Amino acid sequence: MLVAGGGVAAAELLLALRSLAEERVELELVAPSARLPFRPAATATALDGGGVPEYDLQAIASDTGARFRRDTVEAVAPDAHRVRLASGTSASYDALVLAVGARARAGVPGALTFRDQRDSRRLAALIDELEATAAARVVFAAPTGVSWTLPLYELALLASSELARRDLLTEIVVMTPEDAPLEVFGRSVSRHVASLLSDRAVRRLCGAAQHVARGRVVLATGEALAADAVVSVPRLVGRRISGVPADWNGFVRTDRHGRVDELEDVFAAGDVTWFPVKQGGLATQQADVIAAVLAARAGARVEIPSGRSVLRARLLGAEPPCYLQAELDAVGRPLPSGDAPAVSDEADWWPASKLFGRHLTPWMATRGLLAA
């Protein structure tokens, strides 16, 4: 079994497949780096310019008996069951899992794009600049296209606390195409987040930002809003791999068991797939389904998960702690009810991490942290 990718979906897949299939399969991980930064925690570092915890992919490979190869898959030859690597070499597979993630693109030209911890220092400097210039308004804006908006709300809430601590009267605006705040979680969460924003005097506007020019953020409708600074989350696009069919945005179509359309013995999990909600916890659930399918193929007696998606997250910047949960349908829309409360001050999962993977989160809680 060949796994391509160096993110949480790839890590979860290795751990799940070894647990389910035991010694029935040989595993190989192809990843561009041995470091796995915990990007979901990046917003917590946004105002101090710090880093996030990093974990060791080689340790995961070692624990699962997988061969680790530092490289990148560039092309797939499905008929030959081989992949071409960036190093110029090739590798064969009986089953291939693509967990290569998505690329983060600047979605709002002219704005500061907050991708993850790599942009923490830039955002911390921006807050200092707002204080120095007595700025009147900062806008946290989502672009058109595919994006994950939860960090935008976290950044707005964290910024509101920091600006209040500095006795600044800068207005904070959150601008997203959503009809309601974090609507992917459903109505209960939207109402709760709207209340949080109101309590912090954070204004919310419905709209998709197109670009920033001359101190104004321009919307897709042509309307514009004056802004002294604009912060955006990135627009996400798929990582194109030669030989793998993808849509115009680079995302790969899969069935409910993670099989890539039109290709035999090729699977995909995580942000590279067509599923519209791009979040690490969902990526690990997709990996768990694939692991069960592959373990069953190898002869293990396992039950294939239903493929039910449960979106779990902690909203940073909220006090007391705020954990969010929603069950999603097959196309990423929130279902009206679930087994757990949509909003809670205690996590319904353990460990109560920012990201939950059935196998990966306990592993992270016990070992694998790299030195800074």
C-alpha cells in the first residue's frame, strides 16, 4: 500500500491501516517532509508570532512499520500500477492513496493572507501597525471559491480581545459569503457565533471579497467597503497529479469509500478530494474509511464505516472554551440533528484537541512531538 502525502490524512491512514490490517499489508509513505506541523492551532499563535507543535512523520512510519520516502508523487500510471516521483525515480503499488492536500492561494489580492503559522508574524505586526496609526477599521474577509472560514472568525475574535486590551476603538468586520456565521455547522452554531460576535462588537457582513485597492475592499457585487487593513484566509485549489482526473479547480472526485473515479486501486482522502468542506478532522474520517476498505481487501475482518461525516472543531478566541459539532450529509450540508450538542464548553471527543482523528489524536497526545 503506497500512501502519498505528509498531512493528517496520510498519518491517520497509516495508523488506522496498521491497526485494522495488522501485518497483512506492507506500507510505504511518500511525503515531501518528515515534519507534520499542527496547523489547526495556527490562529492561536497569530498575535504573538509564535510557532505550532510539530510531529514526526518518520516516527509514525516507524510505529506502523512503514517505509518512509522523502519525495513527491508527480504522476500516476494506473494501468501499470506505478507512480513517478519528483526525484525522477518510480514506485509500484497494489493500492495507492492520495492524501496530498490542497494548495493555498491568495484569494483576495491586496489583503494579508493568513495561511497558517507561517503568517503569524505578519499578522502580529499588522496589529501593532493598527495601534500606531489609530486605524478605524480592519476587515477579515473570505474570498470567492473554496475556503475554510473558521480561522477567519477565530482571528476576528482574538483581534477584538487584543485591540480592547490596548484600548483601541478600531472597528472589526467579518465578511464571508455565508448566509449565517459558520453555517456549515448548522443553525445552532450560527446563532451562538453571531452572539459571540455581537458581544465583542464585531460586525458581520455577507459578501465575497474580490480585491483590495486604495483603502477599500471590493466585493463580487461591485460594492466596496473602506478598510485600513484587510486579512483573508486563502482560496484552496487541488494539487494536480498527472494521470489523475480532477475538476477545473484541481479536486479529485471519489465515491463514498474514497475510490477515485475512473481509476482502479487508487483512493484519495482529505483536501485534495471534491468534498466541499476542507477540514483536518474530516480528512482523518475519510482516511479511516479507506483504511477499512483496504484492510478488508487484505483479508481482515473489519466493518466498513458508513462514511458519515462529523465535523468537530474548537473555536479559539471564545471564552469559556467553545467546541462545535455537526453531522454532514454526502455533499457537506449540515443535518438537522446529531447525537451530541452542536455547541458545548466541553469536547465530546478525547483528547480534546483542536483536531480529532480516531487514531492520530491519541498518538499525538502520547508521543511524536519534535523539538523546536
